Amino acid sequence: MSGLGGWPGRSPALGGGAAASPLLPMLREQAMAQFRAGRRAEALQTCRQILAFAPKQPDVLALAGAITMEVGQIEEAVAFYEAAIASKRDFAEAHYNLGNALGRLGRQDAAVQAYRRAAKLRPNLLPIHNNLGNALQALGRWEEAAHAYQRALSLDPKIPELQRNHGIVLQAAGRADEAVAAYRRAVALKPDWSSAHSNLANLLLERGDAPAVVEACDTWLSHCPGTIEAIGLKSVALDELGERDKAGYLVDLDRFVRCIHFDAPPPGYASMDAFNAALARHALDHPTLALPGESTPHYHCPTLRITEEFLAEPKGPAAALEEMMNRAVSEYLGNLAQGGADHPYLVKPPKRWRLTSWAAVLDRQGNLLPHIHYDGYVSGVYYCQLPKIIDATDQGQAGWFELGRLPDRFGAAAPTIRTIQPRTGLMILFPSYFYHRTIPFEASETRISIAFDAMPVS
């Protein structure tokens, strides 16, 4: 449950305070009418007229704060709310909305203080406690946030977003049992809410309760058919339980992995070598190419650089690659559909998707750890430049692409894996919940691949 922009349940009221002029009542009514009609600029101008000769009108100041908040003038909104509070110390609405404005500016400590003052004035108003919890969560003050959410839940326990928020901070505070219970309440209240199911299943997996993960994912899939994260987490849990046949059915490396080798260059390129060289130059010259930060540990490697959106303008040779990706994904899904919808992955395939892509440049050595892309439906990789070591017969599978191996944090000992030797011009497609990695290698040349996800569009 996110922070609310204004006082819950009603528009700001104009009233109170003696009028300094016979015009004030009329101007108050005019400002309110303009506000209700959505004419924000006119309403704000009317408020300024009032405040020019009657500056200590707390309700007018609060209305001006609400309007400037809506139009994105957050600093000015803070000033209006602070002025309203200075004129009326027990103005709970202004304290609450001041907290919202301060939160928008990232001033969470000050927002907490504003919400606490509002809560003292109106202790039984749920949104105050909810937004206080949000601000404390942003500050990483988990126990205090849990207390705020619990206070909100005591006023109404049937809000699924509140239950989930409570679970998130309980989990962060190390109170896993209570977090699981909160997530279970959230999904019971809103059974088709994938985010809450995800929180529950991931926490159960983190705790090593594989049977509960399978049960939670089955429930999730019954309400949200085809959710790839649910399929992926269930497959991991089945692996941990040693039920390899069932896990292998979900992660069928033969049925769902496709290798496409492009021999003919796209229009405008004399050869595939010329096209791949253009892609490699585009990747190396990309303005966003950089070493990922520690916040992306699955990708972090001292010799790895990654671009942001590779399909952003100016696309250059990436435009042709985008067409190749879209055709390949369309054919991939079409071929799978011919086999029937007997698999959870095929229950609800996307009719439309958008591509997101990034280049990965490994210099001289490196690897990518096992990872997944739950935001996608189909994932893929295209190779445009490879070191000679990939073809060396005495180097085993160094630098090869591998699917199926789980991260070390999971307990599965020896899941089924599949390795594929990269080639320039090769594209590999697979479901986005399949774990995949690059096997470590050392070489004198640079390895450049273009990864992508086809993300469902509703």
C-alpha cells in the first residue's frame, strides 16, 4: 500500500479562520470549485490571491500544498504545508501530507517525524500508520516499520498490500515465521496477486522448506497460470527434493532450448562476418558500456562490462539484430505451440512482447554465474565475437554456454545440465526461468555476446 497524495477520503476543505476581507469566502469557494473541476493552475492562483492579503489561512495553505504536490512542485508543497502547520499546530492533515511531500523528496527521516506527529493527532487513521511504515522501510528501520504496519493492520487486517508490506519488513528483521504468515494472509486476501506469491515462495525456498515451496507454487499457478517464476521456483524445489524426473519435465533442456545459426547476413551487410563485426563495434562503442556494480552480484566480475538497453536509438546494426530476434522468438513460440499446451510454460504464452537487450563484453577471461531473467518469457543470446579458445580442442568447454546448473546456494547436488558451444552467428533461445551461465575461460581476445528477453505485453 503506497503513500497517499492527500488526506484520505476527502478533498482539502476550505474553512475556518476569520475572513480578513468580504472577498475571502467567495475566493475560498472559487478555489475549491476550481480544484474539484481539475483546474489546478487556476485553483493555485486563487489560493495565492487569498494568501496575498490573508497569509495565515491554514486550509488555504494546505490546498495550495495539495495542488503543488499534484503538479510536481514538491519543494513548494513542503513550504505550504509547513506554513499551514505553523498557523495551526494540531492540523493533522497538514502533518500527514507534509510527510508525503518529504518522502517524495527522499527526506525519509523528516517524513517519519511528520507522520508521527500526524499519528498522535489522529491515532486511528490507517493511512498515516501505513505511510509511516513505508518511510521506515525505506530507511531500513525494520522493527519500527513492522510496528507501524501492525498498527495499521489492527485498524483493518483485510488489506493485502498491508499484509505483504508487513511480511517484507518482518523478513528483513529476521522474523521469518511471522513473515511467512503475513505473506500467506496476503495471498489469501488476493489470490491472483503474483507479487505476494513470489514473496512467499522465495522465502520458503530461502528457508529450505522445499515441500512448502512446491505447494505454494502449485497454488500460485492455479490462480496465475503460466507464471514463469512459479514454474522456475517449483523446479528448484523439486531438484532439492531429489525429484529429478518432475524437475526435468519443467526444465526440459531438449524440448525448450533452440539453437539457430544465421548463415545469410541481413540486408545492408555483405556477409555475416561484416554484420558481426558491426555489432561488436556497436557494443564496444556503446555509451553505457560499463562494469556492473556490486548491486548486481549475479553479473559482477572484474573483467565483465555490460551495456544498458542495446536496442536504444541510435540502433545502428542492432536494428537488424532486433528483427532477427523477433522472428526467432515468433518461430520459437509457434513451434512449441504445435506440440500442445500440456506444459505449464505453454498454458499462457504471450501474444505480444517487447524486447529488451544488453551486450556483455568479457575481456580476456571471466564467467557469468548461473542466473535467470524472471521479467522475460523467452530469453536468448547471440554471439558476435568469440575468442579462439572456444574452438580449441585442448580447452574442454571453457567459455561455453551452460543451462540447468543451479546457483551454489541451492542444495541440489547434480541437476541435469546442457552445454552448447558458442559460434559467431549463433542464437540460443530458452524459457526465461532456465538457469544459465558462461563456463569460466581465459583468452587473449574479447568475447562479446548480446543477451535479450522477450517480455510479455498485455
